[in-house]
Amino acid sequence: MFNSPEYYIKIALEEAALAERGGEVPVGAVVVDADGVIIARGQNRRERDNDPAAHAEIVALREAGRVRGSWNLSGCSLYVTLEPCVMCAGAAVNARISRLYFGAYDLRFGGTATLYNIPEDKRLNHRAEVVGGIMENECRNMLSKFFKDKRK
């Protein structure tokens, strides 16, 4: 059973809230299989794991690979609260994600719509459909509040 993109972004926002409670930048992600079943969740873990690659998307993609028993996630969709950076967009392409949905645009580091559009780059051997701006205000507000509070 496939739900709306907003449904999955809401779940990614729950992951982002968990990240924030752990002192991380509040970004969350979920991977959904072709039947609409969530097979993996991820949240930023860079501070917790001392890992520069532990972005929510990477955490979720790694878990999805374990669940499926394969790095190839063809047919799956990735939902994330913030536009993936270049590293995460590249990981989604390498994982063969079919669709990538995100909430807030990232004007500084965006690798899927603003600065670059890696998932839809025709020069690469795999492409993913990209849809941005889903629940954009909710996603952006969570991040803005986090950074505003951090500066206090």
C-alpha cells in the first residue's frame, strides 16, 4: 500500500526530531520499497558516531541494504527532510534509488536541485526522479529553530 509523499516526510520528520533530541542537526530519512513499506529509517548521527558520512540518508540507505540483502535498492524511494547534499545524492544514485523526495531546499549544499542535480544527471548510468518541496515549511522551520536555539 503506497501512501502520499507527505505521509513519508512526516515519518522522516519524526526521525529528524529524534536526531535533534540527541544533539544532532535535525534531518531524517526513510527508505520505502515498491509496495510502500518503510524498510529503513535514518537520522543524522555525525556527532554521535564521529562519522562525517553519517548523514540521515546514508544511515537509511545502509539499513535498507541490510534489510534487502543487497546494495541495489531499485524500486525504492528515499524521503528526506532536507535536500540531499552531493555525497548523499551520489549515494542514492549508487544505490539505484528510483525516486527521491525531499522537504526543504538547501541553498548552500544542495546536490539534488539547487546547486547540482546529481540524481537526474544524464551523464550518469542511473537516474532517479526528484521531487522537492514536500512539507517544505515544516522541514525548514525545524532546521531554522534548531540553529536559532543553538546560537543562543
